[in-house]
Amino acid sequence: MGFLTEPSHLIIIAIILLVLFGGKKLPELGKGLGEGLKGFREGLKGVTDPQTAAPASTSTPAEAASKKEEMEYVTCSRCGNRFENPLGFKVTDYVCRSCQKSS
């Protein structure tokens, strides 16, 4: 049999956990571990199950162009060049990489 499957070993591990974390923290740790495992399993199910995966969008070139026009841009405060901002972050003072290297 394996090392951790014997009841005496499980009792010793439980006592060590109780001493380390205390009686009040153990339920919180168990809840967090359970929620993490549940989220992990749901993530794996979404990756391996093709029915739950979102279908790939088939966009026409005109739709792609309109999405490109909707994309926000940021302007470098030093050189004035425009750069794409695909995540739409609100930037007050943007400095591009080439300007950062030169300073």
C-alpha cells in the first residue's frame, strides 16, 4: 500500500495541519482549495469539450476593417507617433519604446 493511504499516517497529517493552521483557518483553507479545484476542472472541461468552446468567428474583410477603425489609439507624448491600444486602456502620458530607449 501507499504511504498516505494508511489511517495512522492520515491522522498524523491531520494533527500537523491542525497545529500549523489552527482550527479556525482549516475550513477557510479547505473552501479555497475546493473552489480552486472546481475552477480548474471547469477550465479543463472548457478546453477539452469542443461543444462548450466558442465557434471561430468568420468575419469578412469589411468587418475586419470596421473593427480596426473602432480600435483606440494612443499617441506618444515625445515623438507624436500613433500606436494601437487593443485593450482600450486609458493612457494619459504614453511614451513609445523607441523614445524610452533613447532617453
